[in-house]
Amino acid sequence: MTYDWLAALVFVALLTALTIIGKKIVFSVPVFAEMRELNFAADKIKMARDSFRAAVKVNNKAAMYTNLVFYFAILPFSVNFVMPPWWLFIVEIVAILAIFDFMYYLTHRFLFHDGFLRKIHALHHQARKPTHVDALYVHPLETFLGLTLFLISIPIVALIEGSPVNVFSSVLAALLFTQLNTLNHTFTNLPKDNRFYRTIDFITGVHHAHHVDMTMGNYATLTMFYDKIFWTFEEPVNRETA
């Protein structure tokens, strides 16, 4: 096993850079800029509550410490700069996300909704009509568990392959993970005459259905594949206002 600290450092730097650049590109589109302002207006009201603001602050700290431990202790053993064939590059991205989504589906369904962590998850489900900031309104234990499930998906794929995962495929998987989890909680009401916009509304509507109460389905967080094969898929809920 090789401790490739440089690959881990590039992972963090590239993920940060792509996140910043991606947001600038996305929000240069007027409809997305308008969507962001609607969410910010709703988020501002929520963040004005001391209890809400404190919960978000604690959650952010939990995420930061979880990431730091992983980046220093595990990630350098799990990634490198060896470029695989193009098809394996895609397979690595899909495998990381699919393994995480399966583990999260099981955890979300049987621990957070039907298990002993239901009361902890209930904090997040106070958001009946989620907006952007509700992605951060989570109990720190839930944040730790959910983030850990994704992070360990990278070394799991490395173990399956028998060698570290390419750092660039890992970064793209992490980027998709973070942005889809944020998008899930974002209020969207985009023009219906565009298939791409309708797809985004569908994604957010699926998770909005999950937030209606704690007896709904849609337990996966990246795709509805596992909900559909395990018969827990619920039709999306779309709303007119944030």
C-alpha cells in the first residue's frame, strides 16, 4: 500500500476548484440565478432562528472533521494518478456512486426511518418544504454516517479493483455526490418547455415527496434505481413556491 499524499491533495484542490467553477457557470444562466435567489430568500428566514443556525453550524463542523480524518488517514491509500482505460474511468465513477447509494438506501430506510435512529433523522424531516439550506439542517451523527458511507465507497472500489482508484474519477464521483445531495433539497420551479429543466424539477420533486412525512419512500439519494427495484418509489411532489 502506498500513501500517495499528493494524489489526495490534488483530489481536494480539484474538487474545490470544480465546485467553484461549476457554480459560476450554472448561475450565469438566468433561470438558475432566479432559482438561487428564491432559495436564499427562504433560507434567510430559516437561518434567522437561533436553533436552526446552531444546528447548521454543528453539522458543518461534523462534516469538516469527518472529511479531514478521511483525507489524511484513508484517501491517500485509495487514489493515484494512474490513468485507466476510458471505460474503466467511467466504471469507477458509476461504481463509487452505486455502492454508496445502495449503502445509503439501506441505512436511510432501516435505520433512519424504521430503526433506532428515527428520532435523530426527525430533525432533518422538520423541513416539510425543503429549500437549499435544509441540506445542512441535519443531526451531526447523521452527517457523519452519510458522509462516511460515501467516502468509504472510494476505498471499497479500490479493494475490488485491487489497486487505488484514479484521482480524477474519484473527484468527479465526489462532485456528483455533493451537488446531487444539495440539489435534492433545493426548491425548483423551472420552465416546463425544456426537457433538462423538467428533469431537474423531477429530481427535486422526488426528494420533496420524501419530506412530506416520515412514512414516504424515496430512500436513495442519488438515483431512484434502488427505490424502484425494492418498491419504495414515490411519485414526485412539485410546488409553486419556496
